[in-house]
Amino acid sequence: MKKVVSYMLSFVLILSLLLNAAPSVNAAQTELKALPEAGQVVSGFKVLEVGNMEIIDSKTVLFEHEKTGAKLIFIQNKDTNRAFDISFKTPAFNDTGVNHVLEHITVSGSEKYPMKNVLFTILNQTYSTFINAFTAQNFTTYPVSSLSEDQLLKLTEVYLDCVYHPSVYNDKNIFKREAWRYEMADSKADLNISGTVYNEMKGALGNISTAASYNGLKTLFPNSTQSTVSGGDPDKVKDLAYEDVIKTHNTYYHPSNSLMVLYGNVDYQKFLKMIDDSYLSKYDKKDIKIENLKLEPFNKTIEKTFKYPVAAGTNTQNASQIDYCFPLANMSDEDLLGVAVLSELIGSDTSPLKQEFRDKKLGGDIVINYNTGLSIPVLSFSAQNTDESKKADIKALVDKYLNSIVKSGFKSADVDAVLAGELRGVSNITETPNLGVNLSTQMGSFWANFDSIDFYNNMLRNIKSISAKSGKRYFESLTEKFLVKNKNTAIVTTVPEAGLSEKQAAEQKKYLSDLKASMSQQLIDTIVNETKTYNEWNSREDNKDVVKSIQAVKISDLPEEVKNYNIKEAKSDGVRLISAEANVGETESTGLYFDTSSVPAEKLHYLKLYTELLGNLDTKNSKKAELGNLKTRYINGVSFNLSVITDKTYKKYSPVLNVFWSGIIGDYDKQLEVVKDIVLNTQINKSTDILNIVKSRISEMKTQYTSNPLSIQAMRSRSYFNEAYNYLNYASAIDYYNFLTNLEKELSKNPKGVLKELDNVKALVTNKKNLIVTFTGNKNSISKFETSIKKFTVGMPSKDIVKQDYSKLPKPAKREGISVDGSVQYNMLYSTYDKMGTAFNGKYIPIGSVINENYITPKIRFGYGAYDNIVGFGDEGFMLASYRDPNIKETFEVYNGLPEFIKDINLTQEQLDSYILKSFSNYTVSSGEISGANTALGYYLMGIKSEDILQILKEIKSVTVKDVKDTASMIENMLKNGTYSTAGSKEKLSENKELYDNIIALEQGQDTKTNTITRGQFFELVLAGAPNPLEIAKQQGLITPDKKGNYFENRKLTREELAVFICKIATLSGVQLPAAKPEIADINSSAAWSRNAVNALVGFEVIKLDDKGNFNPKSEVTSDFVTTVLNNLNQKLAGK
């Protein structure tokens, strides 16, 4: 079953983007402790039930604390990555985000652990594998995990002390830091609002899909706990009072309102004793009333439209989202699973719904969203990249499709395939990273929302029950009951409005300005003093002795062991066959690596598109729908990706088409048959099908770019230094997105030409020359692989490869701004080790933790209010990044101060050892057997040996204080030679444009570098933040009407008009540009009224001529070109 619980992440731990996971450390095999019987009492906990969780081969014990009624579930198995979690039911009654703020506050410090940042301390300085907290709509959960039982016991005690005795009762500064506060450095400074949650939620609501989801809840469940923004609406977070937090804690943070989960190979008696003696025994049972939400039937489908703010100049055509929402009340555990399977069937790429949606050209894509992280789950049909005028057509299409399901059902082959896939997915659940944490947090969600504690105990039984009923109108009845006869549906339209982003920013600025103007001098002085007091508090160091009391593992206890997988390589008919033996049952996985180095550089985007067509078109032997069933029935996910295999220096690389899948060895021949049919026989002959895939991909990339700009920045930053990354960046990121937007038009004009290009690429890469095949499975599975794969490669073309030169592919700018919709920024600084004058060493990993906890986090998160930050020493380079950051310049100034901090750091070896513990734990955390074997295969292809990993472990353990101080010089080199990148609002980028060599626009995730703008949009761009920019331009005479009073604001802006507008603005600003008469070949093509302006800007070297000396006065301009011209003008004026 897919992960269907949605969370609001508390602290984003994306350091894993930078660090490669090492092969797992051998887990100690010990006997499991005998479990108690039903009715037995252990340390105040009575055993209510002993059971089995078959999906992970575990025993379970459900305890209830007799004195308080607290529930605790123990999941016992041999997993040594042990976990603990405690959850509380926390309904969100308004949009202030009180539960989210309280989550941040509780893990900041407690009575027993009086620190400002307990979570970050244990995150960076203990032998832990997971430290975090989450807030969802109806519950808050606190999971931790460790490879050490003693360390987990300590961490459990820390978390319990934090949730029951938080420091905020005695220290209001924690509230100010995590919620919100007014700031003024002095009485003349602007009044600002800052706070971690305040800034986090600015970013969390910064993409249209998230906004649309909340709009749906507001429409379905008005004035209820399910309609609020549980994380907090930034406009409402500032209404939250300290007293509200205290009241919420007193009400809901009580053992009687809790569920605890203990997971793995642990002595449960030690944990129960500590929990009872230190905490629960001090409480009595309390009746905490949390009302269940009830639905009153609507008279008809509710229709509502919401505006979504985007920047001026954004192309909002077909950029809306329309959601047809169905609340699903009174569901059993089996219903929850049944609708999950139903949503898979409905949302299949080959479903009649999707096909007709495309045929009728109703939008980019329609996706099914199933949200069970609510007390009443919601199923939504989300039409993306559509127009608001199409909502009636979209509703009619969905209604027609749902009625057809009730009448005719699904094809049995479709149902069988999806159910087989669900069962196979369940069988692979032990491959889930940090399984204990994932299970326990989801169990907390089901408990909070549905009072279901045994969802996972009954999961396998319920899937089998659904399977048995599937041929007896089960899905037809489910559709009729929960969808067709649903009386509480809503059609919710979210429409982007260009310029609203700037308008809201201007309103917020005015609000703060007016607020300050209304303040007495006494109040202003109070805020200035409070700002100073807060900053002093924030800069104070915590008591280091507290850290020692939390640690349970010593450096000498850390095992320098790497799990070695038996890897064998053979050749068959020129094909490299490489296998890794894993300790698994019938599960296996296969990877194919086709050499793509013969594809010309100018055809790389067609190659990338070809990889996205594979598996989504008809083949010679199967129609698309049938192929979809075969993939679902026999394969646990098959992917086709453009990738590279690098050596361990990342300097040399081989581009490949990677085909990867997993499954059950009993189906292996069928898997190979399906994959071979896709690879050899995909039919590239239907331009309509390809156009639909292109539209869907454009829609997906828009969402991806808006919701996670850091991934783009990381790719582009690395691309500047590394040819392998530049190959991937050019072939599959923004340049590829631009290619797709142009190809969408080309497929309408010249479909045969597109099909021919794709066929040519197919011929080049369907080639077993240099083919590599990898396999993971048990010993018997490897024998089967070796036999079957030889048949697979028979008949596959083998042709000589003429390698192409990719060294001339365009690279991103060294200092780059990327404009995306939203009101927060993402800043990044990156450098490779050679540019820092060094090479990778394991010692840098704990040094990164030192820098993060002692300098970057206090400055950027706690000082300037960014939601989170990254300090990552990976094996390729070093990255600093801020996440949902209100600032740009201030953040880079913090980075500039890092070398001095390192030189002056006051650090003992004993303190440094704390960071070694955490780094060692991160690097050795265990993974699933198949995952670990595949990681080992990846290292093998790169030439990395187990001795290399062991050396890194030794380096991590041996880092010294001198090593820390020695990094100062390499950071200085990084500041000189590294790449600087910001993804953020157009307004903020414009304010800091001197920091960048180039600014590209990515509104709504779209790179608008090639989109021309109108005359009106020009003034929205240059007067961003001002109310009614066009009206100001008219009043100031910057744009004038013709004799009929027409301003032609919607006409495309030309280069000569741009020159005139800029000269007018300069004159209005008191700047007189020097007169000039440069040689312009086509000056006579310019209108008489524009020639002076054209001459002035060309002569002042603000606008450049083309290679032939032409100005091209009638050519239309893009927002990116305007930004470049304005940057040039500012630099010239600054140098005068």
C-alpha cells in the first residue's frame, strides 16, 4: 500500500541529499526477550493483547498504563535500528498553528534538560539514527531511533521530559523564537516579524497544489478542526499568544491522551520501568474530550474559487488547479485499504478517465489524491494546469466515469494486477528505510484519526479479504457508497493571479510601517530592547554537561565494520553480468545499463523524452493498458532513467539509460519478457499519446520546481564544476523543461518530424554493446538470473558506438538567481573539494555537524528566522544552504563569517567526540537487504571498495580539534571559488540583483526565460511591490496613450519601447544618460521617437548589439532580458 498519511514536517532533515549511505553495519544477532501474557502487569502497564504483525514478521504487545490509561504498543523483532515514538491527539481549532509551534517548543528544552535546542543537540551529538517531530491535522508525534538500546533509552527519556515538562513555562524566549516576534535593531530600523514557524509556513504554502489542498478542506469542512491550516497560516501565526501555547499543552499533553510505540530488539521491561517511574506514575487519569467531526449533507455540490498569489509577469494561462473533492466518512480499516486500491485503479495512467481527460484537452493532467491523514479522509480528483472555465466539464467527466464503474466495474485483469502489486509491496515493506520510525508515526496517525491501533496487525488479512471479494462487485459497491452517493462533494478552483504576490508583500510592508507609525516611542524602545535581549539569549551557550548526561555510547564502542556482499562478475556475449548475494527470501532486483554515449549533444532532450515514453506507450506485443497490467502484476515498479556511471573521483563518467525493477523470483521470466518487449518493441507512432505524456510531464515538473527548488539549485551548482552533473542537468532539468514546452507546439505542427527524431534516438540506444546487467537476490535466485538473462540478451542489436563530445554543453552561471513563486528564499553555496584546495576525507562529516550546531543554525535559523539549513560535506563537495529563508544578503553574510568562526572556535576533544558519535551513526545506519546490496553494486561500478568505506569510518572516528580549525582556509577558498544560488521571489531577487551574474524566472515552476512580456507586465516588473504599478506609470507619464486614449498595455514589449521606457525612468529618477551616437547597423529601422533612447543605451553599453551590429528594435523582449538590462544599467551608474 502506498504511504497515504500526510504530515507537516517539523524540521527538514535533507542532509541526506548530500551524503551517500554506506553499506549497512552487521547487526548483532541476539535472542529476543520472552513476552508477557494477556492480563500480566509490568511496571504499571497491563497487557491487553498479544498479537502478530505478519507484514514484518513481528510480535506485538498492547499495554495500557493502569494509572493514566496511556497506551503503549511494543513491536518486537530482530531489527537493531530500534525506535520509540509518542503521539498526542491535538486538534487544530484555528489557523494560528498552535500545535505546530508547541511541537517546536517542546523539543527545545525541558526541566531535566534545560537547553535552548535539545533536538539539535541530540541530533548532532548522540548515537542516533533519527531525531524529529511532526504535526498533522489531528495529532503531533515525536519519533526517535538508534542502533544502541542504551542510547534509545536515554533519547526516550529526553523526549518524555520535553513533552511533559517543556522549558517554555519558564522561558518565553523559546516562544518568541519558534512562533513569532517583533524585531527592530534600533528605533530607526524598520519593524519586522520573524519566527521559525512563521517563516516555515510561508514556504509550506508556497505552491499551488498545497494551497489547493487546504482550499478543498476549507470548502468541505467549514469552521471545523479539519478546515484549518494545522501548521499555521503565516498571516494568523502572529495572532498566537504565549498563553494559548500554555493552555494547549495543559489540555492535550497528558498521558491519558497519548499512544507510545516501542520497536525492535529491545528489553521492553527497562523502557516500561523508566517510563512509569520517571513520568507516568506522577499523573492521574484525565478525561480529555475530543469531539468527532460530523458531516451534515450539502444540498448540492459546493463550488468555490480561491486566488493564489504569483509574481507579476507570470504566465497564468492554463495554470489553475480544479479539485473535485469527496469526504469519506465512517470508514473501517478494510475500507481505508479498499479505497487505496480503488484510487490506484482510477488513477492508473491507462484508465478511461485519464484517456478522456486528455482527449478532451481539459488540462495538463488529472491525478487522484487520497489523504488519510484526516479524521474524515478525502479523495480528490485534481485537474492540474487547467483553466477555471473547464470545471463543469471536469466534474461531468468524473461523474460519468464513476457511474460507469458502478454499472460495469473494472476489468478483472486490471484488478488482479493492482492487488498482486499491493501484496508484493507489502512483502517488501522491510526494505523501508528506518522502518520503526515510519511504522510508529503512521500508527499514531491511524490512532488519532480513527481510534485504530491494530491497522497494521490486520493489514495482510484485510488485503486478502479485499482480494477475495474483488470479483463480487466489491469495488463497484465501494465506488457507489463513498463516491457516487456522496452528499458532501465540492468543486474547488484555485486560480493564480499575476501580481498578487507583490501586492500582498506591499500590504504586509505597509501594515508594519503603519503599525510602527502608530506606536509610542516607549513601545518602540521596548521592542528594540526586547530584540537586544532576545539576541543575547540566543547567543548564549548551553551547559555542555547536559550533553554528557544524554550520551550512552563512547567512541571506543563504535564498530569499524562494513557488511560485505558477495559480488560476482561474468561476461556473456559481451554483456557484463554482475550479481550481489543478499540475505532475502524470494525478493530480487535487476538493473540494466545501456550505453547512450552515441547520442549527439543536440539530441539529448529527445533521449530524455524517450526514457519517459518507455513503459507508457503500446509495444509490438501489448496495448498500453495491457502493458500497464503486466507491469503491475509482475513487477514491483520499473523505472527508465537517463543516468551516469562515474568513477569514484566523479571526474570520468559514462552516460547510460538505466532500467531498474524489483519483483519475486518466481515471476522472473515474465518480468524479463515484459521489460524486453518495452525496450525493443515500444511503438513510437502515435503523436497524440506522446503529446499527452509531454503535457503530463510539464505539469509534474512545474509542481516539482515550485515545491522543491533546492533540488534544482543542487543540480545546477554541481553542474558548474562537474561534467557528469552538467550532462544530467542539461538533459533533464530546466533546459529539458524548455524543450518540452516548445515540443508541445511542435507536436501539433510537425508530429512526423518529432516521431522521426525519437526513432533515431531509439535506434542508437537499443544496443547491447557495453551493456551492464546487475542483480540482487539470494543464492538460488542468482542461479536463475544467470540462466534467464542470457536468453534476454539474445536477438538484441549489437552495434559499434561512436562516442559524442558533451564538453560544450551550456553551464549555469556561477552566481544565479532563480525566480519562483512564494515569499521565502532558498540560498545555496557550493564548492568541490579541488576548488577548496583539498580532497574528501571522512573527518569533514563530523566537522559539518560542529559548524551546523554552533554557527549556522544559531545564526540562520534562530537568529534570522529561516526554517532550516543544510551543512553538508559529501564525497564530492561541500554545501551550505538555507531553507524557507526570509533573507538573502544576510544569509550569505553569515556564510562569509564562517572562516573566522572556525579559527576562533573554543572546542575540546571531548566535545568534538559528541559529533563523531552522530556522524558515525549516520554513516553506518542499516538499510534493507536489497537496498544494501544495490548500494554495494553501485560502489562496485564506481570502483569503491569496502576498504574505502572502512577508511572513511576510521577518519570519522579520528578527527581532532586541529582538523576542525584547519578547515578555515578551505572555507575561504570556497567563498572565493564556489557557486552562489538563490531561488526566491522576484521582488527579493531584484532587491539583491548585484549578487548574481544571471537571474532566470521560474514562476509556477516554469522557466520563462524565453517568454516575452507585455508593456503592462514591464511596469509590474520594474515597479514590483508598488500598488497598481500600471496606474503609477500612467500618472508619471512613463506610458502614454494614443489619440483614442489606448495605452496598449497588453501589447508585447519591443526592444525600442524598452529603451524609451528605461530612459524615461532614468530621467524621472534624476539620472541623465550621456548622449551617444554609436554605430548601429539597423538604426534606421528604429522609429524616430525611439532613436535617442536606443543610441543612449547602446552607447552606455547597457543594451548590446547582435553579431551583425543590429539592435533589432521590433524584436519582443523577455523578463529575463529586462532584468539583465536593468542590472547592466545599475552597474554602469555605480561605476560613474
